[in-house]
Amino acid sequence: MKKILAAIALLLLVPVLVWAAPKATTFTVLNAETQLQVGGVAITATPAEINAALDGATVTTAEINTLDLSAVGAIVKVKQIAISADYDNTEQDSGWDLPAKCIVLDVFIDVTTADASQTIDIGTSGTASNDADGFVDAGSVNATGQIRGAATVTSGTNEVYFASTTRGVLLSTIMAGSDASTDVGTYYEFYDVSSGGESVTYTGSDSTNTARGNIYILYIELE
């Protein structure tokens, strides 16, 4: 009997562990002091940027999942590259590389501080396209505003013709015309599929260029 009582007493002293499946936790306010991650990937946008993007949004879970590259296979994106310091007429690495699999749709420049009589080239550096003015070729930065490489159309005495273009050869092709009758030339634009993984670069036209602004790369990232 003593042994039975001792066993019962021992059982009463041992805590009983009951396993329960983890449940989702709902927070009224979630405050991450240092960094917020999802699946080990840091969310680098600021709260203000997230609020600005989602203010008034009524997106569904399925719509948010369209941002999942592995689910949709391709996503249209825009990359902003700041030009915030003086640069010269040697090729400058922007510090950003295009995704390994991508299609470049267009390239723009928003000039916020002009530099009179100066131009800028935008292109790539690497082992594939490797063309320093392949996106923008001598784009003018002598006035503020948004610029896009495009053809110059000249109205001559005898003909209106394509004279030149500031859109690089990775995004366009031109056969210049002339003022001779019927010699209008040819010009057309296309997308760049050859620059995946390349570094985006920019080059000034002078030894000291003081123009400021942002380069915008419009592209499709492929899975």
C-alpha cells in the first residue's frame, strides 16, 4: 500500500504537458522597433511609403499575391537611380544591376538641377550588352524636367525627315534621312532583352557635370 501511495504522490508532483497546435495571433498594434521581416526577408519600405502606396486601397489577398514573382512569372517594375553628386566623362557605375532575367521597356531621366550645354549617356556595363550609351545617347540635361530618348525630326526645305536620336541602340534603331525629296529615313523603337544582369551606368559629356536628378528604368522581371 505504501508503494501505491508513493506512486500516486509522484504523479501529482509531475506537471502534465498538453500539446496544442499553434494558433494564429491577432495584434491590434504590431510595433517592430528595429526591422520587420516576412519569411526572413526584410521589409525596407518606410511606414510613410507603405501608407502612401496603400492609402485608400481595397486590394484582396489574391491581388496582393500578384506581386509574388514565383506565382505570376513576371512583374513590371520601375527602378529609381539617384544622381546626387558631380560626375565626369568617364563611365559611372550606378551601383544597381538589372535582374538576371529581364526586359527593359524604357528609360527616363528627371532632371532636377540643370547643367547648361551638358548631356548624359545611360547604358550598361558587363559581358552581355555592355553599351555605355545603349539606353540614352547624349540626352540633354541643360534644363529641368523629364526627358526620354527619342528621334529628332527635322523640317527641311524639301523634306521632313528623321535626323538623329538620343534613344540608344539597345532601345531603337535609326537610318537618318536628309533634306532630299522622299529621303525621310526610318526610325523605330523596341525593347531590350540583352541586358539581364548588367550594371546600369551613366556618363557625362564633360570633365565636371553638376546636373542632378533621377534615372528611371522601366522593366519586366522574369522568374
